[in-house]
Amino acid sequence: MRKKLLVLVVSLALILALAGLAQAEEITADGLTALLPGQSADEPLTRSGFALLLNAAADIAPAADAAASAEVLINEGIMKGYPDGSMGIDEPVTRAQAAAFIARTLGLPEAVDPGAISGLEGLEGHWAYRPLAWMAREDLLDADAPDSRLTVGEGAALLAHVFGPVAEGRELNAQSQIALQDVRSMRMQGTFDMEMRLREAADLEVPAELADLRMHGKLSTAINLDQGMYQVSTVTVPGLPAEVETEQYFTPDGVFMKTADPMTGEGAWQRMPEGLFPDITAILEQSMGQAVPPELDKMFYYRYLGEEQLDGRAVYKMATYGQIKDFEEMMSVLESQLGGSFQDMLAPDGMPVGQILQSMNIIGVGYLDQETLAPVRMEMLLTVDLAEEILGQPNPFAGMTMNCSFTYSDFGGEIVIEVPEEALNAPVLEIPVPELEVEEPPEPAVEEEPAEEEPVVGEPAFDEPDDDEDSEDESLEVIVETEG
């Protein structure tokens, strides 16, 4: 599972680093303020008013007015309401609530602690600490006075800072597409650190060897669009005596893999079953100078961060934020664009991938060479939330976190991908198909006429509310946090 998820991560890294982005209009504070006619910049901004501005700035979904925009945010899980169940759309919006709305829109991972953030000391117990911390970490918001109310002008300025302007970044991206459209070869190298997050459940026993499951890896990739891709990865896992090295070829002749035994260092080539992995060549063809599919592009937000020096090279800096909440849709898009079966790769045995992977949050920073406009580096933080049960069994892992850093080089260089004869002649990997137990249908019971029973005095009738239902509702209200 981890190897296959790494293939998905590499695919995303290639798509996000090399592909073009859809055009978008520039977002300005004045333009957003104009969406609230009759209100001055100094007036308090309501939650529905902020929803209108956020919906417009982030281009979430069409909405006729502020109330409809609030409904959009509620339906998307961005606006969650107060402990008593009310949404309070006419109440003033606070900085903390605005931070939570924006963080959920961008896909900043609320389930993961961003670490110590300067300036947030003393706010660790605040209900919006993590959204505030992530926003501050990404330099999207000054987290001072989180419970103060925003004015119309402040709300518009905040959203303009987060979502715009994008015109210059989009233009640079378009130029990068042109620069890469004839490139047929490149190299990619990188490192990744993966850590599994345990689920907090008092009644769930976790084996000691799973209590601290993490790995560190290195990746080296050579790409020739006419010949395929060659990749070598080495992974260090606590408890294993040595690194685990895996060689892989993704070519028109097939996919071949050899993994060394950590005990002996020896391994044998195997040919992967056809369709098990996506068509990497198609991914690269789509990425080089092509636009991200609209269905995938809508899952991400991009920000131009300016110019800087990186390892003595002048670069443009771009940020990427995204959240994948519907893996079934994503798998469908990738398969229609790239071929292969991502569904079978990530969730074999016919189990829908959405029943294993619930969501993925992505924070990325990319760098473009100012002279060639080719990508230089991509750094990504990915957090994945997993289902509570898999195949009917409790899943001890709540999710996983992966930090990746990839560098790109040798665009247009002479790179030869040649599968060794030993791999070409290797046997096809046999994937066992689990045997499903088929239960025999029970013998039909003999129907008897039910005897009429006298109602018991004092018991509620079937259609009358039970007092226990009210008490359950009250208990639910108690545990819901004030999330905005």
C-alpha cells in the first residue's frame, strides 16, 4: 500500500510541477468590497457577508447572494456552526472564524499539528488554534486577537491577500508551458519522510511494532517520454537491519520491479500485471506543457509568492494548496486522462478506494527558473485520512503524513531508458484473489399469525417521541466544538 501511494504522490508531484494551470481573474480588495453594495469598509462584516466574499474569491460555487453563499459553505463543510446547531449567518464574523473558513477552503490539515508557531503562545486551547496556526505558518494571516470582529474592509483585504492577485503567476505558468512543450526528457530526485498517525481509541489495541511506524526514503528518477521511466528508491524503516532498495521500470513494454530483501540484499525482477499501475508515460505526456484537467484543477489553489534566490539561482516561487475529498472522482479523472487503474492500484479486491482513503490535504511550494522557466524544486506536505474500518476490521491508523522534496534537472538531456533482459524475461507477479465465504441462505421460517398484544400502560406509542431521543440530542450538542 505504501509503495502504491508513493506512485500516486510522484504522479501528483509531476502534474503539479510540470502542468499548466487554468486562467483566473485577479482578486482585489476593492473588487470584493464592491460585492457588498451599500456597506462601507468600516462596517462590521457578517458571517454570510464573509461567505459571499470567500465564495467569490475562491470560486467555490455559483450563488445569488450572501445567504446562498453561506449555504454553499455549509454544504462544503467549510462553515460548521455553533455548539447549539445554529449557523448564525447574520452574526459578525471573527478573525478566528474567518481563519477556519479559509483554512478549510484551502485544505489546510486541521487533523495535523503544524508545530510551534511564533506569536500564538497562549492560544493552544483556543477552538481555532490549528486553523490559526496553519494560516500563520503559511503567512496568510496575522493571528493576533483571534476573537476580534472583522470589518468589511478587513475581510476583503484578507481574502485578496490569500487568493490574489494571480495574474502574474498565471502568466508565468503559461510561459512555462511553452518552454516545456518540446521537452522529452528530464530527471527528478528527492527525499520523503512518512509517518503513520495512530487513531485515538481507548478500546483499540495496537501492537508495539505499530506504535511508531515511520520511514525515510530517497528517490531517483530518469524520464524519457519515448522510452518510459526508470526509478530507484531506498527506504529506511525502523526495525529493519538495512535499507530496502527497489528498482522500477515503467515502459511501453510493461512495468517491472525488483525489491531487495533487507536481510540478504538480494532480489529478483518481476513483471507487474497489466493495468495494475497507471500509464506513467501518459502522465508525463499530459504534464509536459499541458493543462491540469479541469476536474483536478478545481481541487487546488495557487499563489504567486514572488522572486528569490535558490541555491544561487534566480527563481519564481509559487504555493499550492489542495484537498481531495472525493477519491472516486479523482480516480475517475486520472484514469480517463492517463489510463491504467488507480482504483485497482490503491484499493485492490474490488473495494472502492473511497472506503480506504477518506481525504488528502496538500501544501506545496514550487520554484521556476527565471531564465528557462523550467521547474527547479517542489516541496510538499501531504496528510491522508484513513477510514475507521477496512474490510470490516478496525483500522488502528487515523492517517499518515508525508513530507516530500523533489528537485528537477537535465531537461532535454540525453537520457536512455533500457530495460535489462533479466527484467523483460521475468515472470508476471501473481496477485492472490481472496476467497469470499458464501453463506448458505437460511431455511425459510414457517409463518404464523401474530397474536394480538394488549398495549402496556405507560409505554410510549410508536409514533410518539421518546425522552431518550431528546437526551441524546443534548449530549451531541455538548461534544460539538465551536468551530465556526
